[in-house]
Amino acid sequence: MAFTRKPLAECVPALVATARGELPATLVITGGKLVNVCSGEILEGMSVGVQEGRIAYVGKDVSHMIGENTKIIDAAGKYIAPGLLDGHCHIESTQLTVTEFARAVLPLGTTGGFFDAHEIANVFGLKGIRLMLDEMRTTPLAAYMQVASCVPSAGPEFETTGAAIGPKEVAEAFTWGDDVIALGEVMNFPGVVYGDDKMIGEIQATLRAGKYVDGHFTWPASDWRLPVYAAAGVTGDHECVTAEDVIERVRLGMYAKMRRGSAWHDVAKTITAHTEHGLDPRRMMLVTDDRSSESLRDEGHMDFVVRHAIAQGVKPVTAFQMATINTAERFGVARDIGSITPGSLADIILLDGNLADVNVVLTIAAGTVVAENGAMTVSLPSFAYPQEVLASVHLPKRPAAADFVIKAPVESGTIATRVIKVLENHVETMERILSLPVSDGKLQVGGGLCKIAVLERHKGTGNMSVGVVEGVGFHEPAAIAMTVAHDSHNVLVIGSDDELMAKAVNAVADAQGGVAVITGSGTTLFPLAIAGLMSAEPFEVAAAQSAAISKALYDSGCTLNYAFMTLSLLALAVIPTLRLSDKGLVRITPEDGIQLVPLFCEEGVNASV
């Protein structure tokens, strides 16, 4: 079936006639406990009347608008709440197409979101964003697109991407429709602070179009440059990991987005800005950022995040506000979504049991029942991606084990080496300087360390860099390769055995994208044929394949929570402190900004003959 969301102006005559009782409602919900996110109340015995996908009436009695063909839903004993909104989400991180994402989250009560497609944008530029936007428009979701701001994330001198986006492309994307709502997270925050022409130009193009600018500021909240960043028009930021991060952003008039992704567990600390420090929560939002298909299946989506926030001591109604009206107000669309009020789109969920359990039993999107008791009740149209999107891995040659040998500037002895240290459940990494052995001119990587390499896969340049990583945990010869390597999405491989690293890279290249874990026990492959980022399979299949990758990693000794997602960020050049791109090690610090640094520290060489 086709899903349409008519502008309010077109619906006014029918809405008013329905509210008067002269035109039968298409759907009514009767006798439930209304979660009023506008007033912060729970109202008993409330009913809702719907016409043309919008809410015509909210009150105690809707009997005057019930006709022969009106669908009646008895909500006695249940809560009636607005559909949940995700204020910052990368659909590609779920490893699903937009259609399969909708199938996964609608039964969980998510009826809309604000989606930053900067993953596919790094592979296919504006074309990739437009494809995802077109697919969004075929689903029941109230889906709003954000234009990727940082393609590449840090700049071409630091990494190679498949495309580039600048002020001209940003301006063009805002002509595609009102559902192109904002500039996606501006990760190159040093560029904004220090007046980079490209970043300032993109922000200006956004503001001239009357749109919103989303942020990504990872320096400490006390840094004097946060107000500089805000002065550029950045009014929302999801890189909050402490209560102070939230407090300082809210004080500057920004919306603070508190994230609970698969591997980013920031809500527990950040929510204390409200629960302990007493800040007004109206500019606080709950978001997912990145959640894998596996965690959608096993934990949930926004329902899980709201439930988690309540468990931290947030009042249930307040938690719902953080996932509905606050989010809608942040993006200027509260007239349409985010509350159950007359005139709003009929995006409504029914919940059973205690409100704190967030047990969604029915989902209505734009006036249509789309899911009930955890399953979709409507079928969604399929969406076809072009062949070029299904063949996006372009390596000039098949790598061999010898390509992962790290040559040292000495024949033997030890050498001070920069090492990326992984931090579980955090997006940031640490830079470690370790004294590692050298034999026959080759760096010897062992003792719990792994090699990490990035191979450029978009343009066939042959660019490749190799480094060292700590904290992966392999206790046997093993390797994982992936084309999901934020944000440039080249081929990232990590391993404790050079031969297996080569095999893993070739496995994902042969699959034209995906994740491969190779051990002595065999190969576990998760194909991601669409841009090397998303599965062409149904949600259930993708979730099972994602879980198989997690199990293979765990069995090899990598016990990081949602390890694949954590490891996939080790190439993200704009997150502190140390990362690896196809051009080498990238370090970001408050003092020096973003810079390429050598693997070896010359002052730490201890050579022997």
C-alpha cells in the first residue's frame, strides 16, 4: 500500500468537519490513559478521533464522530502516547535498508526520525542520500533527512572517500523537499571554530534555506571554543558523554542529545544533568545514533532508550517528552509530530502494563494501524538500488599476507610505537606509546596487540596503511575485515595473523561489501551488498547474520560489547584520540586539532646490532 502524509493545510476542512461530528472519523481510539507530553500529565479516560491521517479531536467522548466505517480501537487499560522519534540516527548503522529498518522499528513504537545518511554519502555522495530519501518516502515513517556535512569527515588530506559534499551540494539537497530538514552532524568542529571556508559555507547554505544545523563537538564541555561553535548556528549536539556536556550545551541554547546506541552507553551519565543537577529537560533529547540490527532485535529501538532513561530515575512522562515533543520542537516540526493534539499527524502508540515498561502493543502511523503485538500488519513496497550501488568495492589487487608486514626503521631492538587503545562502550580511543620489539627490520606485534589496516576501496588508488591496536582481545589467530569503517568506509581489517587478515579482506571484496571474521574454525560472513553498508536481506536474516559475527568475535576472544560496532569506528578521523585512515594515523586533540602522525616515535628507538 502507499503511505501519504498530507500537509495540514489540505486537511483543515475535513478535520474541522470531523471534530464537529458532521464527517465520520476514519479511526477512533477510545477510553485510554493519554500521555500528554505538552502538559506533562497522564489523563484518564481520553479518546482520539482521526481523519485523513491527522488527529481531528482529543477529548473524553468521540461518539459524535463514529460512523459505519469508522475503525474503533478500545484502549481501556492502555496508555495512548505519541509515536517515538529518534532525534539522531544513521540507518546504515543498523545494516538495514530504510524499508527493513521501518519493518524493524515500527512494531517497537518508533514512528519517525531524523536520519543522517552520511555513511552512504561517503560512498556515493548526493546520489546515495537521494536514494535513501526516495526509499524513506515509500515507508509509513515520518522520516526526515539530514544532509551529510562532512564528506570526507576530516578532509581529503586525511582520508579518501567515494565522494565529496560542499556548500553547493548542501544547497541543492535542500531543494528536494520539506523533509530534507537539517545539516547533518558537523564533525569537523575544528574547521567551524577556525573558519574553514567549506564548513562555514555549508552552514550558511543551511541557514539560508531556513533549516537546522546539527553538531558533533568532542572537546571538553569547559573548552572556550564550544560557544564559538554555537555561534555558527549549531543548535543540537549528540556528542554528550558527561552531565557537564549536557549542562553547557543547554545553557548555550542548544539541544543536548543523549545517546544509547548498541555500543555507546552515554545516557546513564548524561541524564544526571536533569536527575541530579535539576536542569529543565525541555532541551534534552534521547537518541540512538548507531544501533545494529542485532541490538534492534535483542533490545529494541527508541522504546529501549526511553525504558533505560526511566530506569535512571527520569519520570516516565519526562522520558517520553525527550523522545517525542522535545525532538519535534528541536527540528521545528511540532505542528506535525511529537504529540497527540488536534491537527497533528496521527502517529500514535498504545502501551500495555506500566508506562515505565514501554510495552508497545499497537502502532499507528499517519492514521493507519501498521503494527500490532510486535509484528507488522501491513506490507511495505520493495525498493530497488541501482547496480553501481551493489558493486562498490574497488581494490586494485588482492592483498596478500606480506602486505600487512610493518617495516621498522631499525633492524632489531625495540621502538616506541603509537598504538590505538579501544575503550569499550565509548566512541573515543586512547593514544598509547608502547615499546615494541623489532626483528629483521619488521615490527613484531603480539602480546595481546593486533595489527589494524585500512585499504582504500572507492577509487582504486591502492592507498593502504597499517598500524597497531590494543584491546581487541583475540586469544587465537583471527581477523575481522569490514567495509563498514566510519566514516570513509574503506576496507578496515584487524587481526592477529597476517595471512588471515589477507583472507578476510578478500572475503569482503569478493562479496562486494560486508563483514568477515576468519579463524582456524572457518569463515563467518555477513554480506552487505548495498554500498558495502546495508544488507539486501530482510531484517530477521540480517539480525541473525550480525549476531553470527558477534559470536565469532566472542569465540575468538573479542568480548567487547557489540564489538563490531566499536571496531568499525577505529577509522573515524574526527573522534579523539587516535585513528587509522588509508593515509595513516590520525590524531585529534584540543591543542593541535586534527593531524597525521607517524607510527613510530623516533625519540623512542632503541636499536641493537
